[in-house]
Amino acid sequence: MARERDVGLLNVTDVFNATSPTGGPEADDVSTTIKDIIMKGFYVTIASLGILGNAVVLVVLLGLTKMRKRMTSVFIINQSVIDALTAVFLLLTTMLPSDGRIYRTIADDLFCRLWVTRLPLWLCLHCSTYNLVALTVERYLSVVHPIHHKTSFNRLKALLMVAGTWTFAVVYDVGGTIPVAYSMDGVCKLYMYETKSAMRGVGIMGACINYFIPITILVYCYSRMAYSLRSKVSPSSGSVDGETQNRQINTTKARAKMNVIKTLAVVSTAFILCVSWNQWFFFLFNFGVFDFRALNSTFYHFSVVAMFANCCVNPFIYTAQYEEFQKGLKKIFTKRKGFGAPTTSDINSSMTSHQ
């Protein structure tokens, strides 16, 4: 949203120096220092988990040819790259403060526009949202319109969708940040809109692009997929002769696909739970429900921590939910080839690589 980026990662003193009409902090020095240390501790922990966890995911997905060839893996790999970069930029912006600098040269102005605004961090966060939507749409086509997906969708189109998420994120964030951040009189000024109405308009547009529209797409797609899969996966008839081999294969494939969908549904749910607090806070902030003092509230800081936590939760979800990833994790890190009875995802892997 319009104002979230210039205050989202700043400490209490920076928040009020940057945004308060009085230009000064409203908390005593001791309280400010304690809150600053606590928030930095959260950020460093989240960033460390995000870097390590997503690195493990990338090792598994890129290290196993069978998983790497999956259509879904194209998007999951991109998601892990984005989340890892988010964690890196979160760590850098936390550990490398930009306060105290005098902005006078062209290089200083670029530093103001590109780094003080936290542009790389917010670009990655938004790109993560767009990639999650792209991943969901691809799975939706695979489940609800399987014939069209099998005949018309290929790896090149998946890569083009991935490139599209990055392109849109760059255009949106660079176009929305560079024009309204600049240095003047030695000071970096952030998000300087001409009128309050302009700021509010940009904020509403950002909420729609980065929250309301993506969530609408996610809810619609997963609702349709759940209905479609329920109609395709039915209990065994229990006949003496059993099902035909073809029907058994189809049922196994559907159940394996259900495991992937359930995993991604949990990922989407985690995304909604992580980002909703901060998005709603700034949506209401733009309409004057909250004033600048709310930026020092416990709820606000909780919303920021929850939002950044989204970059480190997916590896835990894959480990707990995604059967094929679990097997790949064991294979990569224990270097064993036998793992007992095959799971539904194992059987599905031998039947098709176009999932």
C-alpha cells in the first residue's frame, strides 16, 4: 500500500521522524531502544529462517530431476527464490541502517530512492504474491480444465508466467516508488504525494492489486478445485474383482494431485493469515481510522512481523504436508534410495511428469 513501505521496517524513532507532523519521537529513549531491539530480533530471526529454509527447498527441487521437471515446481522454485531474496533484503535493511546520511550527490539521491524506500524488499514481497496467484491459476487449469491444460499449457508458458510476475512487480514498485521519493536539502524524503487524496488513491489501488484481487482469485480457484477433486475421487466399490487397473491409476493420480493442492492451499492460507493484519491496518490508515500514533502500537508491530514471517513459513509447510517433497528431502540429505512402501506421489511420479 502507499504508506506501508516508508514505515513498515523502520524503528520507532524512524517512524515518527519520517511521518509524524511534529517530526519527533513520542516514546522515551529507553522504551524506544527496547522496542527497537525486540523488533530487530524478530526480523533477524525471520530472515535467518527464510534464507535457510528456502535454500533447503531449492536444494531439494533443483537436486532431483524428477521433481525439477514438474510443472508445479517451476512456480515453487520461483516462490522459494523470491522468499529467500525477501529474507536477504530483510536482513540487510535491518542490519544496515540508513539514518544519519547527508544526501547531496546523484549517488545519494539514488540511494534514497532505491534503498531508503526499501524498494528491493517490497518488490520481492509483492512478487511473492503475484507468483502465488500464478501458481494457483496453473493448478486450477490442471484440475478444473485438465484437457485444456494438457494440450495447451507447457513449460515455456509456465516460465513466461514466472517472468510476468517479476516484470509486473518491477513495473509496479519502481513506477510507484521512484517518482515520490527524492533527496532535498540533504534529507531523503519518502512518498511525497502532492495531496492527501493522491496518497489515499494510491493506497486503495495498492490494496486492490496486492491484497483484495489476489485473495479473491485464490479463494475462487481453490473452491473450484476442491469441488472438482471431490467429484473425481470416490471411495472404492469394494467388489471382489476390485477396480480395473486403469481406474486404480486414475484414482491414485487424483489423490496424489489432491495432496499437492492441499499443500498449496495451506500455503495460500498462511499467506492470507500473514499479510492480512498489515494490509487492513494500512487500508484503514488511509481512511483516517488510525492516525500516526498507531504506528507505534503493539498491533502495528505485530502486523509487520506477521507480514515478513510469510517469507519463512513455506518450507515448514512443504516438510509437513507435501509427500513428494518429504521423500526428496530424505533422499537428498540421507542419500538413501529406499523408503519403504511407495506413497501416492511416488506412484504418480512414475505415471506422469506433467502434473
